[in-house]
Amino acid sequence: MSTETENPPADAKPEVATPKPAAKKPEETPIELPAFEKSISDKIVEKFGDKVEVGFVKEDRVRINVGRENVHDVAEFIRDELNYDHVESVSGVDYPQDNEIEVVYHLGSYSDSSLARQILVLATRAQRETNPIPGNDATKLPTLRDVFYSVEFHEREVFEMFGVFFEGHPDNRRLLLPEDWADLPPLRKDFAIKGR
Amino acid sequence: MTFTLPPGLALQKVDERIMTLNVGPQHPGSGHMRIIVQIDGDYIVACDPDPGYVHRGEEKMAEYRNYITNIPHLERPVIHDSCNVLYPYVLGAEEILGIEVPERAKYVRVIASELNRCIYIMYWLAIYGIFLGHSTMFMWPAGDRELLIDLMEKMTGARVTHAHFVPGGVRNDLPPNFEDVCLRQVNYFEKRIKEYAAVFYDNPILISRTRDTGVLSRQDAIKYGTTGSVLRASGVDYDLRVKEPYDVYDELDVHTNVMKEGDSYARSRIPWLDMMESCNIIRQALQKMPKSGSVRTKLKPNPKGKGLNSVYKRVESGRGSLGCYIVSDGKTEPYRVKLSVPSFRNLIALPNLLRGEKLGNMPSVYWSLNYWPVEADR
């Protein structure tokens, strides 16, 4: 995780800076973790050591936080060794106070029936650049399109809604917004709705 | 403000033989979306879906409203399936706010969501019929749908947009004598939809237009991450009501309909079989439901989550798995709400299914995806 905070966004509204959902720290571990879910997170931790961080282990849900330089390797491991085969959702979450944008992949499996209930939450963070237009200084993350084909449209949506440029994505175009949209990416916190 | 085109927006040079055709967004055959197809003679060589004409920013709006006032607008993406589209949000809000749901409310929710599933599928079936030129199949479902809409009106007070589910249960208890009326109407409804086989599903013209068009193999259905009827028509046995039962689905006997063909015909038949399964579920739920009791846990004014928390809940809607990712930062409003909708997830199959098809087969393939443009755009 990047911890650089010397460049706070100049135009960030003060009221969005007040919530403090800080970067996820390993929280106090509950006494009884669900065994199957724990085994999934253990396999990932065993392989990648301190490159990954277990966000939480709950019933049917495992969250793995990983830095942007390792997200591709972790995703390949999850696909090849753990049999997760598709992505359910890709969500961006904007944290202007950390100067970071989090991208959360919810992975599921159809082919492995023991994983039918499970969702693996793979979260990574990108440095939040104030210039939303994709250029040299854009907010960038490596794409997972070559690992999970199904992220294609989801990543296009995150690209337009948060200005996260996915490097290596074959089709980085807008999807829902008009092609000539020239404002901030609308789901960033500093894009304010009028009258609110 | 200076603006540079992202890569990929540059104009493409195509062969002289190939014509680019915009289907939609005003064309009724595409719904509220544009499908850019490139055709060589009668055959589609490339297809680029362009959704977004009904994007309303539901996710942004949800960040400005508290957990209760989010309810009416979050059901707008699919008003015909409004209970199901609200269901994951309500389940997620309950986990974040720490609310227990009364047993009777869970059964009421299951009944309402199964009725809504039938209402949605009937509407979709009417559209599917009319775009294949089968006017009877437009009239019959549109008429028979009224039976269930009347039931929902009795239950919730509104015909289409019910806003019935709230964190903690449902808004109102069932009206007196509802169980008997519901059972009678559902039995008649089931008898009625079985007649559709003779006029529609066994119709040789329909079969010739949909058999072996737009075939989606099992591997591709998994690779594209499709869901719902599209996935089950390709031979994957996956239904969240069975695989990850929410509320009281684990106490009910739910059968999953699976077909192996993966063509447009299978994709159009699965929702019809689902409606009969819904009738079974409603009958079971009516029988097992506690006859009295509370249907709603009272909330404190302006309920808040506890600290930074995130939850991902999913339900099986009329189109497939519908997920809701809620991030809470301990305020009265959610920090982020993301709807992962089945229409959006199934859309990625469209370019791959249409490539190599005849242009005339486009409606049968496109509408068999059970696609709802307003939901995909949110």
C-alpha cells in the first residue's frame, strides 16, 4: 500500500475529508474463524507471505488486500490454484483523505462446487491523482483482463467512474458516460451533486 | 478544459465491404441502448454494445441518503423486479446496522420476491414474443401478469414500485385473507403459463428461429462470468437460492432448472420453467409461514453502522445473481454502494454471441440474454 500523503487533492471538499476509513490494518482476530475460509486465506498467505494482508475472514467471505505491484500475480494464483473462475463485481472506492482509490474485485467460482457460496474479495489501491484524464500522471493499476476475462466491462466502468486507468486493458473506452464527458469522474468524492 | 481522447476512441478504418450499423438507442428492438454492429452482407462480423443512455447515477445518489431513504430510488433500476433488486441492499444494510429480522417477515419477503420474479419474467416474455413477431405471446403474458400485480397491490399498496422491503423486515403485514387469495391466483397462474408451451415453446417457427442461434458453450458461460438464466441454459447448475440460501430459502425445496444446449431457445425456456418453480416456492412458503407475529423490527431514527465496515450480499433475481457491495464508515449514509447487476454481467456475452450470426437473428439472441438496459446502466 502506498502511504504517500504529501499531495492532498487541492479541490477536495473539506466535508469529504472528515470520514476516516483508514487503510485496513489487520484487525483483532476473532477467536473462532470459519475453518474453510481460513484455509483459503492461509493458502494465499503461505504463497505470498507479507506481500498480502488478510482484511477479514468471515463466513463465506475472505478479503485479501494486496499492493498494486502484486495484484496480477495474486490473481493468477487465485485462478490457477484456488479455482476461482469469474468476477462478480469490480467496485472502486474513493478515499481522498488517504489520497488513494481502492479497487475491489469480488471473485466467485462456478466450476468448483465447494466454492459456490464463497466470495473472495481482492482489494488493491492506486495512488489518487488529481488529474483524472488518463495521461502520464494518471491513476493507474494493472488490468486483470488477461486473468479473468469477465472483468472487461467492469474495469471500463471503474475507469470512467473513478478515472483509474487499467494498464494493458485492450479496450479502455468509456462505457456508460457520454464519450465527450469532460468533468471529474463522477463517483469520486470531490464530484459534488448540486444542492447537496 | 482540454480533453484528449482515450486510446480506443480513435476512429477505426474498416473494409469497404463492411457496413457499420447503429441499432438503437431509439430503435425499439434494442431497448434503451445502442448496439453498433458491423455487417458483411447479412452476417455480423463485429458488435460493440454501447449502454449508458439511461444511466441515472443510483450509486452516487446512494452516498447522499441514509439507509432508509435509499430504498425508493434503489429499486428504480428494474421496477418490474423491484423487490429483488432491493433485496441485497436490504440484507447488507441489516448486517451493517445489526438488525434481526422476524421469521414471518422472511417468509413475506420470499413470497414477494417470487411474485416479483414472475412479474418480471412475464414482462420480459411479452417483449421477447413481440420481437420475434409473435403477437399472441405479447398479449398473453401482459394480461396474465395482471393477476400477480393485483396480488402485489394487495400486499404492498403499489402496483409496480413497491418499496416494500426495509432493513428489519417488510413495511406492512399481509392483508387479511391474503394467503387464500394468493394460493388461488398462483394456482390459476401456473395452469395458465403451462398453456404457453402449445402456442410458443412448441411452436415450430419459434424453434426454427431460436434453435442453434447464439450458442454459448459451458466454458464460455463460465469465462464470461454470466449469471442467471444465461448461465443455467449453458449447463451450469448455479442458483443462489440453493447454493447460498438467504432468508428462509434453506427451509424450502427449490429445484434448479438447467438446460445443456446454450442456444437462444434454452435461454428463453429457462425463465418460463423458473416461473413454475416460483409457484412451487410460493405454495411452500404460504404453508410454512408463521400465521401471526411481527413483520418488522423497529429501527432507531437515523441508524448508523459501526465503524469502517464492508459487506457484499447477493440474491438470485429474475435475471440472475444480483450483488450489492456496501461500504459504511459509521455514518448515517453509506460511504459507497455498488450494485453488481446481472444485466451488466451478461452484456459481455453479447458481442461474442452475435459474431458470425445473421443480422435477422439479432433480436432473438439479444433478448434471450434476459437483458434489462435500465438495470445495466443504473
